[in-house]
Amino acid sequence: MKFEILEDKPNYLKILIKDTEPAIVNALRRTVLAEVPVMAIDEVYIYENSSSVWDEYITHRLAMIPLKTDMKMIPLPLTEENQASYSVTLTLDVEGPKTVYSSDLHSSDPKVRPTSGKIPIVDLLEGQRLRLEARAVPGKGEWHAKWQAGLASYQMVFKVDTTECEDKKACVKACPRKALKLDGNKIKFDELKCNGCGACKEFGAKVEEDRSKYIFFIETNGQITAKEALNAAIKILLAKSKMMESEIANHKK
């Protein structure tokens, strides 16, 4: 398997995966979605809440605030047994009148904090107060959506043969993604733009899937970078494969 980075941003990654199979690419996608761990608030102790919003609503809002995550502190793969090995306390003590934002949360670990300080939690009127303590722990998306590290998807790469296209200009013009380009008397093909729509087939082109190449996308909510999500997913898959090899070997004995 080979990786070629096509677009690299802190929270977005687009890569071309070569020399692989659909099952492996899909396993990577599912691992990013369900098994890459990030921090999220799991327990909230509310000491004072005189706002108009119930404790349960505030707790749910706090849990869904994405938190910056230090991947070095989280064991991979994460299990329910080692989940509590690392935790962070966040406190909040605010009096109205004001809108309480995620920036009002104070963390015991400066590396674990809300990805944005502009997320509203509750409005407090004159004389109202909200005082609480929250505990954040690592978790996986398969346990709850608040622990989902990000989104991942992939698309197939296609091969287009234009050698039998008689009207080359019409063939190139028919492509809605501009994947075909006329260069003199030859047609150049950009596989990264083609989505296999088959519009060029009308003019004699042949379109088929290249099942050894895939364009892979990862987008995170800011808890970790897209590259960190990819690296963590690969480590988890490798660990699971070694575990399976060990179990198969023990079973044969």
C-alpha cells in the first residue's frame, strides 16, 4: 500500500491510496469513524444552576463540545479497561447577566480545551449562576457520537481509454469534470478528476474501475489533526491484525 498526499490541511486530508483493495480502504474508513479515540466530557457535577435550563440539557451540551486531544496520552487501541487511565477536569463558575461560552471552561490540562471558545452553553440573567465540574476522558465513536474523531470517506479511481474516440473534441467536451484535455491530437486523462460518469462513452471511450487505487478523505472537528486521525487508524489496524495472528497461531496449537 502506498500513500500520496493530494491536499493537506490541519482538519482535512485528501490522499491517493495505491496498490490496495476495497476491503482494506473500507476498514481504514471505519476505523477513523469508530475507533480513533478523542477526549470528551463524560461526567458532570453541577453544584449550582439557577438558569432556566435543566441540568441534563447543560450536561448534554457540554458533552458535545469538541475538545483538543493530546494523542500521546491515549493508549492505542483504546479499551474500556484502559479508558480511565487518563482524565482531565474542567471547571466552570459564571454569574449573569451573560452568555456562557465554551471559553469559560477552565481545564486542568492546557492541552485539553474546547476547539473553539465561541460555542454557547447557556444564557444567564441577572442574579443567575452556573457552577460545575466536568470530567473528560478518551473514548471511541462506536461508544458515543461525542467521541467521534471525524468523518472519512473514499471514492474509486477510474481508467478511461480514449484511443477509439473518433471525435476527440466532442469526447473532451462531454466530460463534466474536465478530466479529459485535448493536447494536439491526443487526449490527456486526469484520473483524480474522473468520477466514472461515462459521458465520454457516447464518443467511443472505454471507462472501467481501477480497483487498486482510491481517493481517501478525512475531516476532523479540530480535536486532532486529520493526519493524526490517519496515523492512529493505521496503528489500530496493525495492532488488531497482530492480535488476530496471535489468536490464530494459538488456536492451531
